[in-house]
Amino acid sequence: MDTLSSLLSGIRAEGSVVCHAVLAAPWTIRFADAAPLVMISVLRGGGTLLLPDGTERAIGAGDTAIVRGPEPFHLVDHPTTVHGSHAAYEIACFTESAECTAQELGGIHWGIDSEEATALIVGAYRASGHRHERLLRALPPVLVVEEDAEVCAWLETAATDAAQHSAGSQALMDRLLDWALVCTLRSWFGKAGADAPSWYRGLADPVLAPALQSFHDRPAAPWTVASLAARAGVSRALFAKRFTLLMGRPPLAYLTECRMDEAEVLLSDTDLGIAEIARSVGYADAFGFSAAFKRLKGLSPSSYRATTAGPTAADRWPHPQGRKPAGTTRRP
């Protein structure tokens, strides 16, 4: 499994909060789910994202925005709207006080559906465990990818169909949102150039890609620079030079980092013993693994496990049955 696929396996739209909203200005939406990622696809019209740090980012028809959580943020028809009378909505189904009901599963239509109204599809993603955290560290607070009108028309049709409460409608919307998230991230990473994470740049390189794929398929194998170079079909010296130039560190340093990142996940999300985890990430004994983990992460494996003990975010949040608009209130 490639790195992006592995990281995305920890964040899914399984029973996700989904909203197909049609909004007539003036309006604001507050996103209060503390979700790791929120995706907003603008089908018609547009608005402005107001982030916690004061950043404003306009998004229009055909744009898909991904906002990194967990802090609450707003989407508004215009930045000045928050200071005047407007219809205020909230999406908050992952919080402990949420009161989402199955009746709301079909999507929400707020305001009046007209040519001037803004139409959105919103998905808030839940996390299972800690595997997704490396992906979040690679993303900016908000990223926007432009799509074409044909994609928007298809997406709106699919969302409308999923909102009809027919058999499989929730599964259809979940898979739709998973597909949209993967496509959006692939598109953004592909355009990010030098700003894309090194693991993504490496997978796009014709020389490094075969070696990286082999390593990520079998991270516990006794890889050496020579064996990775053989997978790449180049000399050891050429492979090491190209790897260091593109990835920003030597091959074995990268392998160690990846193995320790995987060990973090196993320590946080499983009950496997230290020796079992050591073997699963390529170490013959727990002593060598523990030394490498502490050197890179600053804590011993047992100390790290103790600091991350307790329920995961997915355990704390109730499985959402729908989504909750906080009333169509008028803000003075």
C-alpha cells in the first residue's frame, strides 16, 4: 500500500456528517465538530472561509476546500455578514452534546433554492486511531482545489440521489466523499511541487518510486541501500544521491523515520507488546527498537504509550446519525 493510501485509511467518511445545503444570502455556517478534516465542495455560488487565525479564503463554484481541524471555523456568504442580520447555522454532530437524528440523514436545504442561492456539499471526516496524523501534518490549515463545471454537476446529481433515503444512500454518500477526498488531495499534492511532502514527491519519481513502494509494502524486511537501489534498477551511489536530494535525508534515515511513525500508531492504537511491535517494524529485538524509538521520538516506547493512553477521538465521539443545524436563527 502506498503512503497516501495508508494515511487515508485512518480517516474516513464512514457514517460521516454530510450536508447538501442550499443557502440564500445573508448566511453563516459555524463548523463546530472538531473534526480532523472538513471538505466543502461549492456547486453553485460561493462564500468565504473564516479561519481561527484570522485568515479569509474565498471559494467559488467548482472549488473544493479542505480545512484541517480541530478548531471551529466559519463559512459565510461575505465577510461582512457576521456583523449584520443573517441566518446562522451550525454543523456539530461529533460533539458529546450533539442531537442528530436519523430524519436528518437526507441532507439539509436551508433558505430558498434559486439561481442566486449557494449550493454546497459538506463532509466532516472522523478519525480512527492516530494513523491520519502524519497526513494532517503535511497539510496547510486550508487548501483549495479548482474543479470544472462538469464535475460539479455530476457531484450535485450524486448527492441529490443519495439524499433520497433510498436503500444504501448513506453508504453511497460515504463512498462519494471518500472518493472526493482522495481526488482532491492527489490534485493538490500534484500541484504543490516542492511544498508537497517528501513521501509524495518520492512516489512520483520514476527512480525512487519502485524502491519506496517495495519498502512500504514490506517495512519489516531487512532493507539496505543496496537492496533498495536494486529495486530501483540503479547503482547504490546513484540511488543514495538521488534519494537524499529529493527526500531531504539519506535512505536509511527515511526508513527509520517511517518505521518509528508506524510504531507510534501501533503503540497508540493496539495492545501489541513492545517486542511484537519491534518485529513488525523491522527490528530483531525490543532493545534495539526501543533505543531507536527514544532517539527519534524523545521517549521510550512504554513512556510514549502511557502518554497516549485513553480513548481515541473516534471512541469519544458518538457515531453520527445525521447532522444538526443549530436552528435557522437570525443574528442581529
